[in-house]
Amino acid sequence: MRHIFPILLSLLLISPALAQQNWPPNPIATFADGVWSVPDEKDPGLITRFSQGPTRDLCSDAEAANWVDAEGNPNPEWKIQNGEIVRLGGGKDLFLKGEYKDFILEFEFKVEFAGNSGVYFHAWGEDGKAMGYEYQIIDDMNRPIHETYQRYFTASLYQMFHRYDAAGPINYGGFNTGKILVAGNHIEFWLNGKLALNVQAGTKLWNCFVSNARTNDGKRFGKMIGGQIAFQNHQHEIIFRNVKLTELKPAQ
């Protein structure tokens, strides 16, 4: 018995960030006959359906002019060539023209030793930087983070939800694959083919994290109203390739 009490005490002292929704995952979106079926977190029997449009190759020469800075001007701190999007220096984030609400964004990324970056969505520009939701990218193995900050690991929803343990860490020194699916209030992150996170906006847990997020602007953050897609310039080397965007629309 004397060994049980310390164990129970340690469980009681576990940080809420560590205990937060790490398993089992919520239902995921499924694809069949050209339609995505998205279950409700609280009632998986409630299904919302989305049809998908054509897929854009955002690393192609035809798309190069659609990558800009926060003001919509050419961004000399990044280059797009040979099928790759590469950070050159500075601190300006790279924005994709247009606003996107429901979509699938697939990409490969490679970050430098101990590097940090991210992919923003439902975002907006502020002082040259992207603000909004962020698919975190970080060198988990070589950039030590205190264990209570798991929400900062790669494929976490930065500041809010940490990735499922089984999805990480990243493959250091090579390219990793990422995917973001947003359909209504349903959000999924994937890392190297594994489900990393799936949450539903608007739940009590979601609203709690929104209210405590330091980037909460009180207007857009926390609401799934669409916005821009952007790559973070965290002053570390980062390369993206095979960036594909497929927009989704509510099915008739």
C-alpha cells in the first residue's frame, strides 16, 4: 500500500495540458465517392458532407505570384523554385492570396537543427506576421521543451491542443509530411501518415483554450470563419515542397 499513495498523488498532480484529450481520438473524416463525411464529435451519427474541388499545386511556377507578404506584395524573404518554397532570411511570413474556409492542405517540410516554423490557416496579417491557428513545426528532438508544453510539439495546434503521442516525433534531417483538414468546425492534423490531432471547434474545451490563448484577438480567433494560409518565418531555415490545396464545399 505504501507504494500506491505516491502513484495516486503523482496522477493528481498531472498538468491539465498533459491530460488533455490525448486518447481516444475523436471520429475522423472519411472519403468515398468524391464526398467527405465529417462526424460530429458529440454525436458521430450526425454527419456533414463536403464535396472536393480540384487540387492546386502551390509549388508550381503558375502559383508563384500568389505567394506574397502580409500586405499582398512580393515577398523577397522567400523563394519558390524547383518545386520548393524556401525561406531565405528576414522575418516576414509568406501568405497565399485569397481566403479559405474548408480545405485540405497537404505538404512536406524540412526544418533546420533546433528550428521552429509553422503553417497558419484561418489567418490574417498583423504587422507583417500571420495571426490565427497554427500547425506547429519544430525540431522536437533537438529543441528541448518542458514536458508541460506538449502543445508546442510538431503537429500540435499551437497554444491549444497537443498532438497524439503516437504521431511523433518528426524525422529529423529529412522531409516530413503534414496535412491539415478543415471542414466546418472539424479540424484534423496528420504527421507522416499518422493522425496527430482531431478536434471540433465550439466545444467547451475548445472555448476554454481559446479564451486562454495569448494570441486571442477577441474578434476572429476561436471562430471558424475562414482566412488566409501562411508559412511562418521564425528566423529558422525551413523548406516546403509538394504543397497541395484542395478546397471543400458543403455537399448538396
